[in-house]
Amino acid sequence: MPSESLAVLAALIRKELLALRRDLHGLGALFVMPMIFIVLMSLALQHYYNPPAASLPYALDVRDAGDAARLVQGLWVRAHGEPRPLPADWREALRSGELKYLVVLEPGLSAALDAPALPTAAHLRLLTEPGIDGHLFNALRAELVGTAGDAKARLEYMSAGASPGASMAALVQAERFAGGAVRPTAVQQNVPAWLVFGMFFVVASMSSLFIQERSSGTLARLRSLGVPPALMLASKAIPYLGVNALQALLMLAVGVWVMPLLGGEALSLAGVDGAALAVVLLATGVAAVGLSLALACAVRTHAQAATVGPILNVLMGAVGGIMVPRFVMPPLMQRVAEWSPMNWGLEGLLVVLLRGGGLAEAAPHVLRLVVFGLAMLALAAWLFRRRGF
Amino acid sequence: MLVLDRLGFRYPAATRRSLAGVSLDAQRGRVLGLLGPNGAGKTTLISILAGLLPVQEGRVEVDGVPLAALRAEAPTRIAVAPQDYAFYPMLTVAENLACFAAAARLTGARRAARVDACLATAQLQAFADVRAERLSGGLKRRLNLAIALLAEPQLVLFDEPTVGVDPQSRAFVLDAIRALADGGMAVIYASHYMEEIEAIADRVAILDQGRLLREGPLAELLSEGGRVLRLRAPGLHADTLARFGRVARSGEEWSVQLDDAARPAEVLAALDAAGVRPQHIDFGRQNLEQLFMALTHRSLRDAE
């Protein structure tokens, strides 16, 4: 590119950045909104990935005085800490959430555990507060079944003796496998999700100025001064790719340094392939900027820009696994999610940040993002010429 | 300098042509006033000259060079000051000028000198660091003007450059544009304000519905109503005037296209005899409004 054109490009980029710097609402949407989402959602979902089953306030109602019941009680307390004293009005304590759950050891529990047969009637009751998370409920029930089974096994094999720390739980080892040192946490999931969401929000700022330029005749004026359309589009794409890069740095910094200060877990970048991370982020930026430019060229009014862009983003986010993780979706919705460019960005980042993947593993997502971004840029160029200035 | 020869243009899907067979020329040191109601084709004509629309029919040349070739080679020789505030409201006056100066490929010391010169021409020095959105309507017009002059164009097209400004700013803008022509620039001034065209133009072209109705030196056009007597006379009957020529009436305003034998003094005598006391009489010269009306049988304001 001749130095003359570079000087024009630099001046137009400077204009774009000045306009953005003075657009407080735009800055808020680009930087503050995703940061708030990351903090809020990470704190809100902190327990989703590490259920606090072992630290919930609970009570025991022991109505069986037998040895087997005492054994169950001991095992439970050992794993879950000391229970709260059983309140007189335990029903109200559960309803209000003051107690998260209550375990009732019904009369006949010891007899059922001592009997040389599997139980056929319920002697252990788990009562939880009404709003408890479904996964946590299931985990507590499974633990209770496991504890009872463990107790029954201990009673059976008492004569054979038991080494300290032996339990049925020792038989099972469970972990989320990441292949490296990366820990799957709410932060690890939410930083990429809301970063991708924020990156696609460049559409609002970009289309707002674009429409203002077109309606005021400023684009026409630039054109009549001999500025080529490709240079005008490049002067918009380049600064917003920079904005995307800044967003990425800020969001990662929030995950690494700010979240621990707020009592959340820190984003871990240990074992992450930096080059792969940069490539996925760049590809996401290309897709976000391409789509934003195409939309900016397609809409005609500020009202359209203020609604179409954000609505499209929210839809892409909802469908693409930003707001609801894709793995909790039914199979049909998971397939629908694969059509959202936000999902490609998110999956690419999850591959790198969560699964310890490198360039090769992220390549399918990167390819989709880049092809989509370039197609959108071509559409933007076509619309720009067709619709005039 | 600028020659338009049978220029025609039709927008896609439009039923009629926005410009049809328009032939004009603009000279250095002269202001060509382009008069016509909204929809007459003024903005289309300016858009073609600005390179925003193609030359579909006819020929446009600047000093013998086809417009397309000129725009490819030296696009800044023709500048446009559009009707809208075509600049960045969130940028300061100086930032706007710097941005457009760079877009016009001005560099280094020349860029700085041109920005200073245009600030001075538009008397905007005191507002250099003020954001454009905070300027008054008049100052915004001046900024629009200053940006148009950055690249020292040889032809400047002004499209309704005084819309929405106070009388003082209007006078400033008109004086500044007149000074540009006096300095050797070719100026095309499109407006639907007849008074402005009368005040500033050397030649006038009247457009209506894409057609050029009349073009010529201002003084010549204004003197075309040589045998028309116009008067305002309450209580006057058409019969009193009919024997002197063809009579037309608009409210209390009357006009008589005098027959060859009729003399104005005879008309006045007849009015006196009929006991009619005229409030206003005009003979031998018409204004652009009257010329437009004579050409289209419509008022310029009605046509907007």
C-alpha cells in the first residue's frame, strides 16, 4: 500500500478511536458489560462445577439407637462436618433455607443394615430445602446411598478387620480430565463465554458511527475526496480488531487477578498454549468484526442498529452456549448451537483454556470463524458499494 | 472550466429521469447559481460531479478532461460542501479538519498550513478545540465550508449551504463564497433561496423536474420581464387591465403582459380613472421567483 494511502488509513483509524473513546455507552458495552458478566456469572456458578456438598449446613434426626445407625451417623459426620442442632421447628428451617438438608435415621435402620439381605423399605430420609440445585440433590442422595452401603459392608466384614481410611468411596476415583494442569472452574468456563459475547458487541459501536457517517453525508464526502471504499472499511475493521484484543487482555486479567480478590476462583493459564489462544482470539475477532461491518452496512437507521445488532448477539449467545453451557442442552439444541459463530469462538477457547488443546485441536473452530469472518467482510464490501455512501 | 453536455441520469427503479439533457458550464472566478425546488435535480447533479453517481448520459469535462479521468487522477480538484453537516460531531473542529485534510492526501507542513488557512477563512480559530456537536448551526456551516476548502479545489459545489442558520451567519457564508469566486475559484451554488442566488450568482441555471428551464447571466434573466407590468391594487377588476394585454392574477397581485401598442402610463391612467389606488408597481424587471413562475406556471415555494 502506498505511504499516501497509509497516512489516510492512519487518520481514519485515529478518527474511529477518538469517536469510540468519546462514546461512553459504547465503551460500557464493549468493556464493562462483559467484565460484569464474567464476575457475576463466575461467582454465581462457582458451586455448579464444585458442589459444596461437604460444607452445607445440615441437621441429623437420629431416631434409631442401634450400633448400625450410629455407624451411619459417624460416617456422614466424618464426610460432611458436624451437624447443626436439630431445631424444634426444622420444617421452617428447611423451608427458609436456614438448613440446606436434614437426614432422618428412622427406627429400624440398624435392623435393616444388620439383616443378611438388601433393604426393601426406606429407613433413611433426605429432606432438602426447596430451592436446592438438582445436581446437589442427586449428589446428596447418592452419598447417602453410598454411606448406607458402606456401613452395611463394614458390618458384614467387621470380623475380617478394616484398615484405617478404608471405605467404599476409596474404591472410586473421579476427576474432570483436562489433560494438563488446567482446572475446570466456573471462571474457566465464564471468561471465554463472556469474552466472546463482548467481542461480538463491537457491532453496536461500529454501526452507530457508520450510520451517523452515512446519514450526515460524511462517507460521501470522504468518497468525493477520493478515499477508496476498501480503505474506509479497513479503517473500521482494524481498530475494532484492536478493541477485540484489548477486550481479551482485560477479560483474561479479570479472570486471573480480579476474581480471586472477589472471593472467586482464579482463571488458570498454566499449561495453556499461548499461540493457540492468540490464534483463536484473532479468528474470533475476524468473525466479530466481519459480522459487525456487514450489519453496519445493512442497517439504515440508528433505531435498526440499536436493535438488530444486540438482538442478534443475544440470540447467538443464547443459542451458542454463552448463557447456557452447551453440554446441558438436549442433543437437538446442541446441533443448533453449532450454527452460532459465538459457539465456534467459545468452543475454540474452551479447547485451549479448558482442555489443554493446541493449534491442531482448535483448527476446526478457527477455520469456521475465519471463513465466516471473510465471507461477512465480502458481504460488507458488496453492501457498501451497492447501497452507496 | 466545467462543461456539462446533455447530462442525464435515472436512479434505479425510478419512473422518470432525475436529470434530462442538462447542458451547462461553470467558469473560474464566477458563481453559477443553481436554482430549483427540492427534487429539481440539483443534488443529483452535484452528486455526479462529486463522483458519487456515474455519468449515465451525456458528457462532463473539466478543462477538456472527462470527469471520470479527472476524479481518478485528482479527485480533490472538485470539492463539495454538502447540505448536511458532513463531519464528525464527536471530534473537535481541529480534529475534523486534520482528518479530512489527511483524507485529501495533504501531508506534513502543507497539511498544517491548510488547516490553519481554512480555520482562518471560516473564522473558526477560537473554536478549534471545541467539539463540532457543540457548535451553533452557523458555526457548523462554517466548518462544512472550511472542510470543503482544505485541498484548495478549483471548483467547489455548495448544496444549500445556508439551511438552518441565522441571518448573520448566512451573510458570512455568502460573503465567504463570493470571495472564493473573486479569488479565481469556480463555484456552483445550489439553493432554493432565490434571494441568495440573486445576491451571489453571476449566472443562473433554473432546474425543474430534472430539466434545465433557463440558463444565462443573472442580469439578463432578471430583465426578461421587460413588457410585464406587475402591481398590487386592492379593488381592481380584470376588465380594467384586459384591454392592455394578457392578465394574470395571484391574490391581490396582478400582472399584465403588455401588448406591443400599450404603454405603462396608459395602464396607470386607467387605474386612476377607475378609482383604484395601486400600492406597488413594478415594470421592466422581474425577480427569480417571477421568472420561475413564468417558466413553470408554479410558485417556487409551491413546487418544494
